[in-house]
Amino acid sequence: MSGFFDLTGRAAVVTGAGRGIGRGIAEALAGAGARVLLAGRTEAILAETAAAIGPDAGIFRADVAVEADVVALRDAALARFGRIDILVNNAGINPIWRTIEKTSLADFRAILDVNLTGTFLCCKYLGAAMAAAGSGAIVNMSSVAGHVGLTRSVPYCASKGGVEMLTKALAVEWATRGVRVNCLAPGYVDTDLTSGLLHHETLSKPFLDHTPMGRFGAPGDIAGAALFLASDAAAYMTGHSLVVDGGWTAH
């Protein structure tokens, strides 16, 4: 590849990179020439993805909600690459679909710990290394749930709304230090983690009916947008939330 989207020689860290959207993004960055470190909680899944990408992909087991793991991830990335040029904070969970009355405090905290606190920690440690070096691009994974309210999803919406504002605040803070910070907000994407809902005989219909393009997203749809935000094609963009949802939020 050449031009705006050429990432040859750049060093990227992608969290939640073993499958689904994270794997798609890691493959896209590697396809554009980046060296990629795949981070996640399950080493076997990371290894499978790394093998599919090739020798420029490394793996590191880390839970982004654990501060010591994130510090170790930063150190591993710097040891492997000497720098970090791209950080994609993709790790996230949404394990429940319940009314707030049936949502426990433990449920709420668990979702915020990964989705919001994990993003904070990765920006604090890996992003700070980029700011110290004077350049870099951070892509934080948000969701349409960071833009509109969804039923039975209070913790998830709260976590993604927090990611949106964390991104804006950090974009302002680091704009003069060469680090761009943007959000990527997918709609409903067909992955292993969402297949139970999106292929459900009755539950999936309202979601599909609300999507003007008439289909659910694929990991590649999100990967292309992530590649754009990470590349020089988005050199004058920071603090932005790029919604990729097939038109979900258009009405």
C-alpha cells in the first residue's frame, strides 16, 4: 500500500485483538504494513490470530482492567518495537442485557472496569509513551451506545459514553504533543460474541429493521474505519467519534 494509508514500519498495539472486531483491525493494520502486538486475556486465541497475520504479529496476555497488566503491556511493546505509534483500545465486554432493577453493582462495575477504566489505563500508560515521543494515533472503541440510549444496557451505555468524553478531553490535552485521539463507534456487528443476539429468531428483527442499510456490520467494515483513523489520512482529526453503523443513528 502507499500514500495516506501506508503504515509501513509503524508499531501498533491492539487490545481485545484475538477475535471479532479486534482481530479484523489487527489484520487491517498489518495489511497496511504495521508491526502489531496483539493483547488480550486468552493467549491461545491471540496465538491463532498472530499465526494468521504472520511474523510481524506478536502476542501479550493482559487484562486491561488490571493496572499492572497494562504497565507490563506498555513495557513489552516498547521492548519489542522501541516505540508505540498506534494504540487501538478495542477490549470491551457487554455480558448482560437486563433492566437496571436487575443489574447488580458488581455487573455495573465489571463492565465499566473493562470498557472505561481499561481504556483510561491504556491511554495513561501506552498513550503517555506516545505523547512523550511526540507522535501517535489512538483509536478508542466506543459504540452507538455512546451516542444513543439502548434498552437493558445501562452499564454498557454509561461505559461507552465515558469513553466518548475521555477521548475528547484527551484529544484536547495531547493535541500539542503530536498524539491524535479519536473514537470509533460501531453499530451492530456480526461476531462470535454477538451471534446469539443477531441470529436470534425473534430478537434480531428489531435491530435489523432499525438499520437503513438492511444488514449487520462485519468486522471488516469497522477495520477499514480504524485504519483510516490510525493513518495519515486522518492527520487533522482529533477528538472525533466516527460512527459506523449502517445508518442506525441516522433516525
